[in-house]
Amino acid sequence: MAEHPYSSLPDHRFWRKAVTQTPPFAIDPILSTPFKISLRDKVATAGSCFAQEIAQKLKASGYHYYLAEQPPEGMSAAEAERRNYSMYSCRYGNLYTTTALLQLFDRAYGKFQPELVHWVRQEDGRIVDPFRPSIEPDGYDSIEDMLAERERHFAAVRKMFETMDVFIFTFGHTESWRCHDGAVLQQAPGVAGGVWDPAVFDFHNMTVSEVVRDFLASVDRIRSVNPNSRIILSVSPVGIIATYENRHVLESNSAIKAILRAAADEVVRSRPNIAYFPSYDVATAPPNVARFYRDDVRRINSFGIGQTMRLFFDHFTERETQTAKIEPLKFDVAAEAESNSRIVCDEEAIETA
């Protein structure tokens, strides 16, 4: 047999051995991680809604899920949950884009002050924070109350960035709505406050380079105040709910996830102690899609979350795991070759060489 670059590579480099012949429950793309999370580490989370799944599993597993922004003394647990005190490590709500994360840091440290200050909720006249319009479900009595609460929030954000050990961030979206000064909104104007006015707000869809640029800028800022912070990055496997682009939502979803996945790959190569957690890769692998997604084929079901988080705890924490021997599935290579005989795929020459 002639030697070629793929001759002596390990099994995990080949689709047939690592995916086709591996039972779906045993598919595990994580080969190594640059660090482990200990029970003592303060683990903070942010990003898209899938990051909340990680937060909940951390809390349930005895790890130190870091709540830097605590509810007021005397508030019941039910009321604190209703007012979103446990959604993330601070009450910033979903940070769908890397620009939102960057601007959160800059606003908390006084480096950026958007021109937009507040919105008035049309249905009841209550004041809302345009950069986290759903975080306070009852709204505020006055602009002064909102601004005072915002300053308390920023103090908690600074505390989180400066004292956390591990920061888990989930890339969620590339589409966003921006003010003319560049300030990124959490939600489109008119959805949870504000008035939609195309003369005031701009739609923007981020490119790979923009996602990478803003996340690396965030990393550098975070490490300027917390040099030893470690970062785990993932891409949300949850499909987008809508697109403003003039195309089918399925096409936009594919483009957005491809951009975010490519950006994540570039980010982890650019800085030390940034690890990639392949939740998106596992959930969207062909053997898993039908089992991992709910009936709406957009959100991940409890089984999918459980399987994904099992991989997280197996590889990113100090928890000891018991690895059982997995027998490869039997696969009729000759039958497949016959059925694919009219399809030309040059990559298949790698296995037949």
C-alpha cells in the first residue's frame, strides 16, 4: 500500500470510524481541554439562551455557579427568579452578539455611553432599559430609578469580570439592531419597548471577522482586569427564531451558524486558555439531530441537553469518569459503495487508498 498523509492517522480523524461506526450515544469529539473547572472555581456565564442550560446544570452539579448580582435581601426565591436574578451571573439578559458583550464591558467601565438612555413601554407607560428591556418585568417608575438600578448592575458586572475564574460564553446570533452611535440593542425596537423607526435604528448582520474582532477585544479587556481568567466558548445549537434578511429563515440560520462556528474556530487559535465546547457540533451531527431536537426542530430537548452536558462535565470538570469500551457498529461498506457508485466524491479516495 502506498503511503499518503492520511495513512497513519488515528481513528478519530475519519468519519466512518469516529461517527458512522460509533453508537450515537458514544460520539465524543472532545480530545482534550486546556484546563479543568474545579469545585472552587467561580464560573460565570453569558451569551445566548443556551448558556442558561449550562448554568442550570452547573448549579445542580455542585459547582460554583457565580452569581455576582444577588437579589435584594429578603426577596423570595420565586420573586428573584421572576425578576431574572439567576438567568446569568449578572442581570444583563441574553447577549446574543459579541458586540453586545464588548459594549457591556465598555459601558460598565465608563468607556462607552450610548446616546439612547431609556424607552417608555407603550402599553403602560413604564420605563424600561433599552439595553435589557425584559430584565425587569414590571418596568421602572422613573428614569432615575432605572439609572440607579443600572449603576448597581454595572457594579456587579465589574465585580464579575474582576473576580471570576472561568467565563462561559455562547455565540448566539449575528443579526442585531443598532443605534446610529453604534450601540447594540438586545431586542429589536418595538418588541419589548421602544418604537420601531427605520430613521433611528439600523439593521446589521455581522461577518466572521466582526464576530472575531469583537470577541477578542472582549477577551483582552476582561484579561486587563483579570489576567488569569479562563474562557470556554460555544456556539448555540438552538435555531434562530426569525431573520430580517430577505431570504428564508432556514438559509439565514445556516449562514449564521456557519459564521459563528468559523469565528469560534479562529478565536480559540488566537489566545491562550480559550477552549471550545462543541455543543453545536454534537447536537447537529447527523446521528443526533432527530434525537436531540424538540418538535419545533429549533430547541434542544432534555435528552439532547443531558447528552451534551455529560460531555461538558466529562471533559471540562475534575469529575472522574468511567469510560466503557465501545464496540464499533457493523457497517456494510460494499453495499454503501454500490449505492453511491454514481456519486463522485474525491474525499472518499482517502479511505480507499
